[in-house]
Amino acid sequence: MTQLDSATRGTGAAPPRPGTSPAAVKRVRLFGPVHWTKFWICGGAALALLLGTWWTLVALQLVNPFFLPAPASVWSGGIEMWRSGQLTTDTLASVQRITVGFLISTAIALPIGLFMGTIAWVEASLEPIIDFIRYMPAVAFVPLTIVWFGVGEGQKYSIIFIGTFFQQVLMVMDNVKRTPREYLQVGETLGLSSTKLLQRIVLPASAPAIWDTIRITLGWAWTWLVVAELVAAPDGLGQRIMVSQRYFDTDRIFFLIMLIGVIGLVLDQFLKFIGKRLFPWASAEGV
Amino acid sequence: MSGAEARILDVTKTYRTRKRTVEALAPITLTLKPDEFTTIIGTSGCGKSTLLHIVAGLEQPSGGRVEIKGTPVVGPGRDRGMVFQSYTLFPWLDVQANVEFALRDTPLSKKERSDRAREYLDLVGIADFGTAMPAQLSGGMRQRVAIARALSYRPSVLLMDEPFGALDAQTRQEMQELLLQVWEAHRLNVLFVTHDIDEAIFLSDRIIMLTGRPGRVKLDVRPQIPRPRTVDVLTSPEMMTQKAELLTALREESQHRWRPQ
């Protein structure tokens, strides 16, 4: 902790005398590099601190366990749900919903975003509408989607779609627009048609950024999934949270919320890993 | 590979925005011989790059036309190759694939394409770097690949827009020599844009200086320096005489530009 800036110290300046204020010589270096071991140590320590505080608060009976259950009872609450098979059913139901809803949204957003980013009149026609809808809260659509689709799976997909699609389109459009103009000019001087420019230059050039968009929006889609399930669903992690609230099972609620967090984290890391494999050139230095 | 004649006929360019109209190029007429190395120089903003882009077909002239071998230019085409100032290699392709990119859609077989790419990488002296990714290459190396890519499909006119502008002085000198070697072996019509007088004299058969905005031809000279040229040319009396003439002309232009109105 105290070595943050040891590397930059010492050229020309007199060494700090013992007894002088350390604040005068030690400074936090902005944008400085961090070794990965230090990175994990810091991350681990912060997590341990959080868990430790939680555990202490409960152990010292500073809070009512009804509001903040002990880590152990959260864990056993989860184990109970898992033993009964409920947890697996709910997780699978949620994963299935998010997969379908997110895939529908992505499959439509990709081509539309691509054309909006490259063809001016497509952008001009669609951007105002999409921007407008984007600012409408997806939650507000829940009652409407129930009227439209009932309380079945279609309604869940539609909420995920409404929450994800409009953001995705604009982000993909932006990704595509960042294709360096010079790359296109190279393609043009080689005599490529617009279709081939799209296939051979625009798509590969923007693919890594689009992949990141998919990764980021998938995180958001989880929010809409839970929103959809909280309202009306026979199963799913969001629904289980609602049921647990009804029975005042705060420990289960904690477990489920954290489980959603863990699934999101694992999925994100997985996609990041795949992205690095697919586009090794994008993470290389320089370009 | 052989060069073709390029004719620039009364080409003008005017940019109109809502607020004002900028006349970038006054009518310019030039005939570029099939086997000549022509350089356009001028102060920044004189429209030299614009002129090059018009010849490339990447920009449309406001008036006049460009003809390559008698055929009017309507857009970019494979009779012209272009090397840009910025690094334009595709970062997702390795060096070999970057050159082969230019050969797709040709009647060449896969093997012929890869042979051809290797031939041109060899020509620019980086045959061993076929599997390297652009991000691993220095600026000079990237421009070598860009030159190989632009020549690989055998255009008859090579357009170069300050291709060495981003390189350090030493690499720049190396690249100029390399370019001369390549050009002396192939003798095609090169139109080169730069603001560096030394570079212009060292490389060119003919130097065209444009005036400040709107650009028109101020000087059209042929440095009488025998080929093949080596670095020694840089300090020769002919070079100095030529440089003095160009510098004077260029200084006139920049003074003219900054004179209060």
C-alpha cells in the first residue's frame, strides 16, 4: 500500500528524511500500471473486507437478522433450495428466457445497427424513433406486454427485447461508425462494391467493438429478465425472489440476488475470453 | 507492369458549406507521362492531397475531369493504386493476407495469389514477415506492406499521399531509397504528394508546386539529377541549386499566405 509510487521517486530529489510527512513524497500515480497479483490481492481483500463486515455486523447482533441474515444462513438457504431441485429449475428457466429474448434482440439489432451506421438515410429514418423509445422505461411496458402477450414466455421475451434492443441498435451503429475512413478508402481504391466493403472491411473492423456491445448489453438484459419474472412467472430466479419475500425468507433473497450476480460475472468473463480468442488483434498493442 | 498516361484537365474543386465557400483548387491541367515520377508539393492546405484524391476517384472534382489512358475517371478503380499517409493495413489480417486482400476477386488461383503477394513483399524487402500482424510492425514496415499491397494488382498509376509523412527522418530516407529501387525496376506512373522539398527532389523526374489556396500550378520543374540516385545525391550541387529555387518559391507562397489583408 505504501509502495504505490516508489518507482517514480528518487531521481534528483533528496531522499525523504525519516520523520517527514509521508504525504509529501508518496502520491497515488494516476493511470499507473498494476501487476496482476496486486490486482487480485486488492480485489480479494476488498471482497473479504465486505464479507467480514457483514459477518461482524450480524455476529455482534448490530442488525436484525431479518433485515440482514448471517452469511451462513444465506448459504444454507441456498443449499436448501438446491436440494429441493427448485434452484436448478428456476435457474434453467431464467437462463432459457434470457437466451431466447437476448438472441432475438441481438439478431435484429445487428443488421439494423450495421445499416444505420453505414447508410445515412437509414440512420436518418430510424434514429429519432429509436432514441425516443430508448428513453421510455422498459418497466413501464410490463402491463402493456401482459395485455399483448399474456403471462406466458412471450411476455418475458418481449420485456427483455424492449429493454435491450433499442440500446443495442444505437451501440452497434456507433461501433460500425468507428470504422476508420482510410480502411474504406483502401477498399474503394481496390474497386470493392459497397456490399463487399461491408463484408470485408466494416464488419471485421467493428467486430471486436460489437462483441463488447453484446457483452455489455447481456448484463443489462439480466435486469429486464428479473423485472419480467418479478411480475408474473411460474418459475425463474426473479419469481423465486418474489416468493421468498412473501415468506420473509430474506436469506433466500440474498442468495438469489448473489446467484444472479455470479451467473452474470461468469458469463461476462466467459464472453471476454471468447472475444480475446476471436479477435486477438484487437487486444494487441498499437494498431 | 507498365504505366499509363494520366491527364488532369481543368480540374477544380470548391467546397461549399452553409456558411462559406472555399475554393481549394483553381483550374489545373497536367499531363503525367506513363513512366514518370511526378511529385506535387505546396504549403499545407494548398489542395495537393485533394488533387490526388480526385485522381484516385475518391473525391469528385467540381469541374474538369481526369483521364487515365484516355478513359475518364468516374470513381476509384484498379488501374490506380494508392498509398495513404496513415497506416491503413487491416489489423485483423496478417501481412501476407493484407496483400492478398487486394487480389481477391481476380481470376488468379489461390496459389497464384499467395505467390504474387510474396513476390511483392519480397520486392519491398519484407518477405520474412508474411505471418506478422500489422500491430507488430514499425511504421516503416507497415508502409512497405502498404506499397506492396498497392502494387500487387499491377495498377498503371501509383498515387502516394505523403506516405512517409509519419516516419522518422532515418526511416524516411530508407523508404525513399526503397521506393526509388522499386520504381526504377517497374517504371510506372507515380504521382507523389509531399511537403518535403528534399524528398521531392530526391525522388522525382518532375516537381509541380501548387500555390496557396486556391491551388494552381506555380512551378513545374525537372530536377536534372541523373538516375540511379543514391543518398550522395542529397548533398550534390544540382540538388542544392534545385532546392534553393523551390525554397524561394515556397517561401513566397507562405509569405503570401500570412500577409495581413
